[in-house]
Amino acid sequence: MTPTLSELTVGQDIGIRSIDVTRTDLVKYAGASGDFNPIHWNEAFATSVGLPGVIAHGMFTMGSAVQLVSYWAGDPAAVVDFQTRFTKPVPVSDTTGTAGAGAVIEVSGAIGAIDADKGTARVDLTVMCAGQKVLMKAQAVVRLA
């Protein structure tokens, strides 16, 4: 059911989502985005530049997080603005030969503000991986009926 602006209250939860991330996901994203930086697929290179290992693309993390909002709104076009600050990388372990995820991104959202005049609501997201916030001040503005 698509939410309406009149049904919302500040502080209202919109849901939670867990995103399993594998290195295969990163390779697919690299192909789609054109970002072939070796920190996203080459363990030796990533550690040589001081990272804990292969890390997810920032835009992959950001895009995965905002999906909670677009699913909740019922239409990706309802998201009219999305902003965040990157605070920590998302390390993705090598799980070759297993069915497990290399990382899990946990996303939860709540209504942060409502602007009845503009017909919008701001959704504040909490985005975590391995107990650490990986995005800070993640906020999506959604236009609702």
C-alpha cells in the first residue's frame, strides 16, 4: 500500500532492510557503473593502500540504502532528493565457494520531517555495517499524495 502524506507522523518507522553484499555484486556494479577501481575487487591492491580489504563502491552503498525508501514509497520516482555523507567503508570479505555474504548492510528509516505545503516528507536513514554507521546524515525527500 502506497503511503499518503496525511497518514505520516514525525518519528514513524518506515521499515528495515538487510542487504547481503558479495564480491560478485561489486564486479557487476563495476561493470554497470564503469568504476573499475581495484579497491573494489583486488584484495592485494586494497590492502596496499591502507584499506581493510576490498570495499564496496560508495554509490553502491548509497543506492542500496535508498531502495528502502523507494520500496516504501511504492515508486522510485517519488524520491526527489537523496543526500548523505560517507563515514566508513563497507569491507566485503571473499566468500568464494560459499553461499554467504561478504558484508551485510543494515538500513532502517523513519520520518524526519513533513512539509505539507510541498507535499513531501523527509526520511532519515540509519545505515550500518558490522556495527558501524557507514553513511551519516542519510536523508531522502519523498513526494507523496
